[in-house]
Amino acid sequence: MKKHIYFILTILSAGVLMGCGEFLDERPSKSIVVPNTIEDLQALLENSSYMNNGISLGIVMGDDMFTTEEGWLGYHQDWERDAYLRKKDLSDVRGQLASWSFPYTCIFYCNVILENQAKLTASSLSMDGELGKVKGAALFFRANAFLELSQFFAGPLNSPADFQKPGIPIKLTSNVNEKVGRGSIGNTYQRIVSDLKAAAELLPPTQPYPTQPTKAAAYGLLARVYLILGDFEAALDYAEQSLSLKGNLLSYSSLPAFNNLPLEQWLYPIPQFNEEVVFHSQMGAQSYTSSTFSFVDSTLYNSYEEGDLRKNYFFFEEGPAKALFRGSYTGTFQFFSGLATDELYLIKAESLARMGEEEEAIQTLNDLLVTRYVPGTFSAYEVGNIDVLSVILKERRKELVFRGYLRWADLRRLSYEGLLEGQLVREVGGEVLNFEIFPDNFKVEIPQSEQQLNENL
């Protein structure tokens, strides 16, 4: 069975990564290539190389890191250097921009699964439930990929008119010869929401491993989507539904690292699959994510107070005023891009604050933060002498640092509200580049290689 599934994956991967005209031109018989049992479909879902692989583009385009000229010149690919300079048109000479190809490969797998799941007939009630779980997982993974793509290849939402602007191609079949246009941003989010709501109905409350989605994961991703959309009532509702199923918080003082402070440089103190992880995904390694010249923004690094264990767990100093990140929820050098309960607490807190429920918002924030400090050192925030929303947003950045596309998504949604401090500036080779707050500057163009293949883009 494993050899058979590996062959299926190989054929499917080759079909996606080749041009449309080359896809399975001389393919083996349909019975070999097309998955036709529930075990085949489940094996496709377990292909974590694509299903659990997040886009890292937001790390290099955001403001949590900076590099030197030496570090910038050391980036392996032209598109990485372009992204650091926040160019809209990223070099893609070989037609292999991973931030585009990996999510669409995941979407292709999901469409194969959904099409073939619909053809299978349940032989028993238990099998019917298993088929439903497979469908729910495929819908979740597809929505997750569409959401990631939308944060880079479609513009931000700053007014109702933005819903009519070009979105991303919403591919809903496995037919590689079908050339789908961009549609609108509104249609993009409509599909993401409908997929996630359908997934939530089908997914189980728990799974053996967090690499596979659950109801809590679907609700949590809906909370993230509605936060991006600015529907704070819905964001709060889904955050609470997710937390009701999985609301664990990790006490940082309970980790073994707490007894070994200060930590050695290349230790990773936060374990993979820890109790906060709702859904596990990690970013593939790029030269900017693994570079020893990718330094943490100094203002961010200096914002952590005495007793805040995040400063010790998340970073280590490489030199004067130069710190590197190590606090990923993967337990390794690879950055976490999944969903965890700390993010859901922050979504809940922000949503409450924006709805005028400041006392409950601050209490939610305090419940999270007390788990991050040396016991007895955390001074709880109190309503009355603070700007509640500003405090929550400040703590959101400190908590979700280097976490997938979250900071980039925050830049897109918060910059137009005047809720960001400072300017978005890059300096390379003595040249200072100011990043103007303009909608078209918060997205990148669909790769030229794709536009050449599909005239509808």
C-alpha cells in the first residue's frame, strides 16, 4: 500500500509542477494514478510536505526582522532579495516561486481528494463517518491554502469597494487544463469561509496528531479570517468555539528550559506539538529564515519586560543589538505557521476590545500573559490607565512573532487605521527605502511564468 500511495503522490506532484500541457501526457492507466480507496485519500491528506507547509514570504516582507547588506547579498535567490525590498514583482526566472506553487499543489491534492471522495460509496455507517472526515480535512486544507495565498497575491481590505478588486484564482477541480481567472477578493473570502464552515461540520473534535485538522482548527481559522475581514463579532464567536474545544495554555515556567536559563544559543526551548498547538504547519526553509544575519527588529526585541520568559525563549543575542529568533512552536529551526491557542486568546481579546468590552478583553489578555512570565513577576494590565486596544495589539506582535504570515496580515489591516508605530523602512547598502502605506504595496504580483501560461490572470 505504501509503495502504491508513493507512486500516486509522485505522479500527482509531477503533474502539478510541470506545465499544464505536459500534465500526464503519457500517464499510466487511470486505475493506477487515481486514488480509489479511502486509504488512498487518507494517504494524500498525510502528505505533510504540501498539506502542512506554510508560506514564509511574510517573514521577509514584514517588519519583525532585518538584515545587513552582507545578509541580503547572501540570500540564495533573486526573489528573496526582491521580497526583502518589498518589491511587488518578484523575480521568478525558473517558474518555481514556492509561495505560489506549494499552496496550489496542496489545493490540487485537495481537489483530487474531494472529487474521488464523492465517488466512493460507504459500505457501513462507520465508513460514512470516515469519508466525511476525509472531505472535511480536504476542505480545511484547501481553505487554509487559499487564505495564505490571499494575503500575498490579493490586496488588503480597507473599504467595501475592495471586495470587488481582483482576488486569487479559486481552483475547484483537479483539471490542470482548466484556466481559472482571478475573480474578486469578495469571492475569494466567500470560498474560504464556506469551505471552513463545511469542514467544521464534518471534522472530529480531536485527532491523534495536530497535523490533521479538527473542529477546533476549523473554528480557529474562521476566527482568523473574520479578524482579517474586520467582523469582530464573528471573530469572537469562532475564537470562543475553538477555545471551548481546545483552550490549553502552556505555562512557560513549567518547561525544562526554565531551569536552565540562560539558554545556550541554538537550543529550541518550546516543544513541537505542545499543548497549545491546534493545527500544526511549518514553513519550508529559505535562506532568509535560516540566515544568521536575519536579526530581530531591535524595537521589538527591547519591548519585552523583566521577567518575561518570551525574551529568553524566543531569542538569543548574536552580538550587540543583534538577536536571532529561536522560539518556534516546531521545536526546531523551522518556523511555525499553524494555529495555536495563544493566537485565539489574542483574537478574542482584540475582538472584545473593539466591541467595547474592555474589562473582559484585558482579563483575556492577562490570562494569556501570566503564563509567559516568571511566576510572581507579571503585573496585570488594568482598564482605566491604558489604551486597551493598543496594549492588546502590542502584545499580539510580541506573542506571534515570526509566526507565518500573521504579522504581514496585521500590517495590511492595521496600517490604514493608524495603529502601527513607526515607519516601514528598509536599509540596504546605505540606501534607505520607505514603504508607503498604499494598498498595492501590500501585495505581490502573480508570477510572470503563471501569467504566461494562463491568459485569464
